[in-house]
Amino acid sequence: MRANPQRLPMRQPSQRWPYLYLLVLLPCLIYTVFYTARAIRLDYTAVPIWDAWRSVQYVDQLLKFDLRHFWVQHNEHRIVFQEMIFALDYIFFRGLQLLPIACSIACQLVQLGLAWWLLQQMPDIPLPFRLAFGACCGLFMASAIQVQVILSPFLLQWYLSQMAAALAFLFLWRATRTALALSIVAAIVTTYSTGNGMLIWPILVMMAVLLHLPKWRIAALTIAGIVSIAAYFVGYSFIGEGRTAIFLGHPFYALWFVCVFLGTPVSYVNTTLGGLAGLTGLLVVILALTIAVRQRRVGDPALAVAAGVCLYVACSALIVAYGRMGPGDAAVSAAKAERYASVPLAYWANLVVVIAWLCGFGGAWRTLSACRDRTLAVAAGVVPAPRLLLHLAVAGLTVVILVAVMGRQKAIERIFAAQQARGHEAEIALLAGVDDPDIIRIIFPDPPFVRANSPAIRQKRLSIFAFGRQDWIGQPVSRLFRIGAPELCAGSVDKLAAINNGYRAEGWALDRATDRPAKNIVLTNLAGTIVGLAETRAGGYPRDVADPTRRPPDDLDWAGFARADRMGGNMLAYAIVDGGKSACSLGPPQEVAHARPVDASHVGAAIHIAEWKADPAWTLNGFHPSVGTLAGEILYGSYSGSDANQGTLTSAPFETGGRDCVALPVAHGPSTAGQSVRLVEAAGGTTVAPIPLDGTSGFWQYWSIDVQGVAKLRIVAQDEGAQWGQWVAVGEPHWCQP
């Protein structure tokens, strides 16, 4: 019987409808790839941040490629393979963190390529739907939400372990002797990339059983897992207290934590929706495995690989819940930490493959396909039922991507970009030799640790010191650069503020020859000696949003630092232009608020401090007797019998009474590393002036500080040094007198 010609026009458009998803998803994918690539380039900074300081601590072992060092655990993890990559980065790329970043991207590309290959193995799914599923995988894997993970070298563990896990399941599916050996090797890489990696072994064994592999292969896999896990704990040190009681005492919260974790990035939009999305995805994986077992379809590569990875990530989420969950946190914030973003995003990419398998190879498709009438009418007889399932799956994923990925990735990346900008400022401060604990804490919570370990990479010219700009400090600007005409550049110094042991300057700079921001800026004193460094940065630097007079950050913005003991009374800024050959002045000299030593004869009456808030290290007259004393003064010191003492001393607020100057008595030990004394505004805590300790005799000295325009002050003294000679002392302030 001839087909009814009146139905043909209705079926033809239905064949084209799937391409509508590509019209939405493909532009999103192209935009996301370019946006993420640009963000990686602009947000990159070479300064080690947080966990990356471990590499600085062991830089000598890394440069020697010492195999014994690779076994040293990091927190609860053994990161053998990451450590090898860090070592190679120091050896071949001077510790600029380029190799770990490149490896993270490569691991992500391998996972994405594998997901696309798995989709290609589903010929029963029409091509436009396969392309749509592939675009969904690409959007999850390329999302800018994970730029923070890519640019954090120690988070390479997520990418490396996930890629190795995917390869372990792929080789297991191949079911040959060689493939089994490769699967075991990949599982070992997973295990020794992150502590969670040990969970891959029971999942691999389970998949081997479901795949009906020979018993000897299952036994070999089991033995390899037992040996690998047992070796993991050779010389292992358990860190912190166990959380088993908390975990077992709140099982429903732990399950909800896992669901919220797996529901990311939907969880970023709404925690409840994210938790439901994570639970739904987990049920989909379980459903797919159940159908595959019942229909003997576990051997399909999509199930053997994608479902295996999903189970591995789900088990990893359970371990994260064990270590991070806080039952009192209703928002489940720990499950939404951006540092984990790459894990649930990879989970979603593999979940897309599982969903595609369910639509194309699962029970629903095959049950409906068994009907003689394959054109079982749905929606007025236009769309066959299996195609309806595909439409529902792709449409649902498209909504998730538009709302959770496209709707959130820029905001999340911008937050991270601001963090990186602050980290880049810390890099400039370290290059300039400015020791401000508050700035150092941006990149590591323990400033003394940074002070103790940064000289190693400075001396070896590694990491941020690889390009030698630190050598400019102390040299005449005219010796390094030709002093160019003012017309070569445009710009200014907009702000100059005192910080601990130095000054922070900011402004803007333009190289007129290229009409682009001038990358490098040097700060000099009136004698023309370089005393500090500054840089422009794409996207500028974070500004004080509470100040309505401040313009938004811009590519022309620069920020820099200069040491207080080198500054003198004024500062000039020069933009380095003309291909790095000329220095162009950025405006007139800037007067700096500074502390200068004064004779006791110029010190007036004491300003009584009503109360001192002192850590145990600080005691009355707790300074070393070698520096002498000041008769009649109330003096506090952090020595108190030992150089190892550390702590903070803070005075109660005192008023300046409209005067322009106060004098402060200060003394310190032979080493000033980790020591600081400063006057701060009582209201906001802004530093008015630091006392420059380096280069002074160490004996009691009065310092005259300009406090014009400040009504109320506090004294803050900090001892963060525990080595020989590291202590500091301070007394009550005095009025200045001519």
C-alpha cells in the first residue's frame, strides 16, 4: 500500500528537529572553548599558591628527580605521578607550573575524546542526537567553571586520576591479556594520584565479574588491587582525627552531601535542585547497569567505561563527604567547593554517555523496537516513542547546560580571576623583597614558611624569579634603561599606601608606540635607584568597591610594591617601553608617608595606652637585655626568654588630638625576618605607616611617624619568626616635638 502522501510533510520536519539542539549547543560550545582558553591565559600566574609551596619546600629533591621523595605523602594522599610532573616542570620549565597545567588540559582532552568515541559506538542513535550528546559532553568538560582547577598545579590529581580511571575501564572492556595489564597499570596511576583512587579497585573487580571475564583475570585484578592498596600504607602517617563517628551518625546528610556534590554545577544555582539532579543522575546509572545486566549488555563500551567512571566518581564523593562534610552546614558548602569542580563535571560528561546508551541501547528502546508497529504514534503520530526519549534527554541536558554551565561559568571564573590578581600582587611583592605578612597570606597561610623557603627558588632563579626582574632592585634606572621622553607613554600614580615593611602603589600605564598597556613598571626614589617593581595585568586588579570614586579595574591598571627602607621621602614610577629599552616617567614624584629615626631630644610626652592585648609571647619588658632599656617607659617585648616565641601585640586605640606626628620606641633582635611594627587606623585597620626594621641597629630607637589626618590609631606589633635573634619590642607612643 502506498504511503499516505498527506503524512509525509509532517515527518520531514521531524527529521530535522534534532538539529535544533545543535543550533543552541554548538555556539555555546564554541564560546565556552574560547572563553575558557582565554581565561586560562589571562588568569595564569607563576607564583606558587597554597599547596604548590610543597614543591618549593622540596625543590632540591625535585631538581634531582629523587625517587624517594615521590613516596612522601601530601596530607592524606600519595601523589607519586604528580610529583614526577612537578619535578619535570622544575627541570625543563624552571618551575613556572606550565607542565602541570598542560597535563591537566591533556587529561581533559583524553577524557573528552573517549566520551566522543563511546558515543560513536552507538549507531542506532541518529547522527544529530549523537552530535548533540557530544556537544553536551564538550560543554561539561570545557566549562570555565574549572579554570581554577586547571591553574592549580596540585589539583592535577583530579584530572590525572579521572583519566587513568577511564582508561582502566576501557582496557578492562577490551578483555585481552595485554589490555588487562594496561588496566591494572591505569588503576595504579589512579591510586597513586589521589587517596580516593583506591576505590577504583572494587569497582574494577565488580565490572570484571559483570563482563564475565575468566576467573583467573578476575583473580589477577583482585590481587593487584590488594597489593596496590597495601603498598599505599607502607610508611603511611594518618593525619588528623577520624571522622567515622560523624559520618555514621549522619547517614542521610552524607547521602545528601554526595548528591549535592554530583549535582554540581546545578548545585551552584540552587542547592536543592543540585541535590535532586545528583540523585537523579545516580539513579540513572544504577538503572542503566540493571538493564545491562538483565539484557546481558554490560559488554557495551558505553556501560563498561562511562558507567564505571560514574560509579568511581560517586564513591569518591562519598570519601569527600567523609572528610569534609559538616552536618551543621545546611547549605552543604563543602560539597560545592570550586576546587572540586572538575570531578562532577567529568561525572556529568560520562553521565551523558550513559543517558545516550539508555535511549539508544537500553531496555526502553529495545522494548518499543520489538513492536511490529515501529511508528507507534506519540504526539499525534509524528514522533516515534524512542525518538521522544532522545528528545527528552537532550532537551533536559540542554536546559542544565544553559542554566548551570552557561549561566554560571563567567561569574565563577571572574571570582577566581580576582583571587589570581591578588596572588599576582603577592608575586610582585616577593620579587620586590617586600615582606608583608598580610600579602603573603594570600598565597600561603603561614608567612614564616614562605620566608624560609622562597630563598631557595630565588637563588636558583626558578618560578617567579626565573626572569631576573628581582635583580633590578637597587640599581640606577638609568643604568638598565634609556630615560625616554614623556611622550613615549601615558599614565599616572593614583595611590600610594603604606603596608608592612613597605609601600603599595597603583596607577595606570600605556605604551603609546604600541597603544597597549606597558607591562613592566619600576619604582624609584629621588636618586633614581630602583626600589620597587610593578606590573600591569589583563583585567586589572581588584579595587575597593566601597569607594564610589574608584573606577572599575582595567587592562591599563598596574600595581606594585617598594621596600620602606629604600624609599626615602618620595617615589617616582617609570613605565618600561620601547621594547624594554626605555623608561618613561609616569608623572611627578609622589610623597610617601614614612617613619624616620629621631633623637630622644625630639620626643615629647608619652601618650598613655589604656590597655594592651598581648599574646603569651609578649610580656612587659620582655626584650633581650642586649638592646638596653629606656628609663621610665612602658615597654613590651616578644623575646620573653626565647627567640622561638611568636605572637601579636595590639594596643587600645589612642587619639592624635589633631597633631601631625607621633614618635614610637622600637627595638628588635639581630634578625628581623617575620618581625613588624606598624601604626594602623583604629576604625578600619588600614596601615598608616610601618616601622622599617631592616638596616637599623636593633637597639632602642624612636621613630617619628606622620599621622596627619588620622584621628585615632592603634599599635600592632607581630613576631612571626622562631629562629635565632627573631624578636621585636615596642613601647608607648609619644608626641613629637621640634
